[in-house]
Amino acid sequence: MKTPRIGSFWTAVLTLLIVYGLVKWGIPAVSREVTTLPFPLPVPGTLMFFYMMLTLIALFLMISFSDEALDDFLRPIKKLLRGGYGKAFRAAFLLAVPLLAGWQVYETIVPRAEAPVSLRIQHPSSNFPKSSEALKNPFASPTEAQVAAFIEQAKANEVTFVPQVQEDVDNWMNEADPDHVLELFASAPVKKLLAQIKAGKVEPETAKAALLEKNLFEGRALYAMNCRACHGDSTAGDGPMADGFKLRPINFTDNGTIETIVEGYTFWRVANGGPGLPVEATPWDSAMPEWKLSLTEEERWKIILAEYNLAQKTPRIPESH
Ligand code: HEC
């Protein structure tokens, strides 16, 4: 058999590395091309084990094929052990191998505190008041009276915001000196409303759409001030503080979270936070604050409106509907 230039020892090492790389990164990369999903499909650990075992068996056959092949394979190893690469290198190598093995054993054996997979109930209902079940977000579908009041405010350029936002809006008004305060978030519905105000004829549907934009704007601002640190800009539970908690802040873009619960339940969870959870939501205590202590009902509803909107989810419809 023709021996490869680099010797069969390094051929074996390279082959192992290449196969590992192909399975670990190559297959997921190709899967992404094939499925066109926005994420790669991971290779299960058992499959990796399988591929590596098969590669090892093939290499073993190659190495033990003949006495020369075996000699060729063992040559660098013998050279190392006899000090052919230098005594210092040999000492370092012989020290590194047991250390590495020891570290590996330590890594697998050391007990880790991880949240139990199934014991904790994420959406407990034992102390959830039934009366909250059918609650609807009043800021998601404003009443005629609210729309009428908003039209009057908009016409007079006297639209007001929740206090946390008002100060910044005032500062912006002083700096930018716009014709109308709503220009602050001039999306299509708002532009349409401003045009209708100018023309002197405002349609209620236009005003309703613009009012919804205003509610969302306030909700997003409140979210950024209060929730972002844990739940993240993207609402994926990856805010700058998220890694600090054993029980991670919830990823709202995940299908199993706020999409599976009715709005009234979300409202109750946000109001009562971790302290309001019953025992079945333990063993890990939730760091989720009790927002009823620092935010008004209006503010909490507006945040929930923004939370669903940012995560691009819709709440579950209550069963009675
Ligand atoms: C200090 C970090 C922290 C902050 C700030 C925070 N949360 Fe949470 N939140 C958590 C953690 C941790 C959980 C997961 C444990 C739990 O379910 O209580 C959670 C869970 C939730 C849930 C439950 C979702 C589900 O499907 O079960 C909702 C809803 C929620 N948060 C909304 C909010 C809103 C709205 C704000 C801002 C007003 C906010 N959170 C601010 C840490 C935080």
C-alpha cells in the first residue's frame, strides 16, 4: 500500500478532524440550504457518535492492514516517547494528556444545577382568578368614545402620553418643533389622520388605526424601559440581564409561551410576577417582578399590546368566545 506523504498517523488525525467538522458544521449548513428554514438542523449526538465510530473503524482497518502500515502509524508516537521531539515537549505532552482526561471526567461528573425539565409548570392555574380569563385588552380595540376623544385631542394638537413617555415627547417637541406631536411616529395610519385633520374631515376608522399606533408606541417605550433588560429587544428572552437568572426570562417569540395563553392570563402574570406564582411553578423562583406595584393597569395593558406585537404573536382566544 502506498503510504501517504504526511504519514498515516497524521492522515488519521486529519481524517478524524475533517469528519467531525463535516458532521458538526457541514451537515447543519447544508440542511439550511436544503430546507430554507431560518435555522440549521442540528445533528443529534448519537448520530455524531455513529459517524465517528465508523470513521475510527475504517482508520483502524487502514492502520492495521499490514506491518508496514502499523509501523508507519506508530513512528511519530514512538519518536515522541523516545524524546525525538525534545525532552521538554515529551514532558509537556505526557502531562497534558492526563490533565485533559481529568478535566473531561470532571466536566461530566461535576453536579450542575439545572432547571428540571418537566417538574416546573410554566402556566400554573391553581390561583389564577377565573374572572380574569375573559379580560380583553382595552387598548387593542378602542371604543367609539375613546376614538372620538382622540379625534378631538388630535385636532387640537393636544395628544397626551403616559407620564414615562410624556417628558421625552415634550423634549422632542421643543427640539424638533414639529407641526403636530403625532409626527413623532408618522407611520401610514398616522400620516393619513394628519392629512384628514388638515383637510377638515376625519374618518373614525382612520383615527382608530392611528390611536392603535399611539398605544403601541407607548407600549413599546414602556417595554424598553421595564422589560427589555430581561426579555430582550427582540422579545426572545435574551436581554442583557437574562443570563443572570437560573430560570430564564421567557422567550415570547417561542410558540409555547404567550401565544398559548389568553390575554387575561398574561395580564395576571405581568401584574403578579414571580411572587404571585403558586408552588407548582417552583422549584426555581421566578425573577419576574410584580408589575402591579410600579405600573398602572393602563401601562401594563399597553405593554402587553406591544409585547405581542413585537413578538409577532396573537393571544389565545378565551374558550367562552
Ligand atoms: C428581572 C428580569 C425580568 C424583567 C425586568 C421582566 N421579566 Fe418577565 N419574566 C422573567 C422571568 C425570569 C420569567 C420566567 C419565569 C416566570 O414564568 O415567571 C418571566 C416571565 C414572564 C411572562 C410569562 C410568559 C409565559 O408564557 O409564561 C410574561 C408574560 C412576562 N414575563 C412579561 C414581562 C413584562 C411585560 C415585563 C415588563 C413590564 C417583564 N416581563 C419584565 C423575568 C423578567
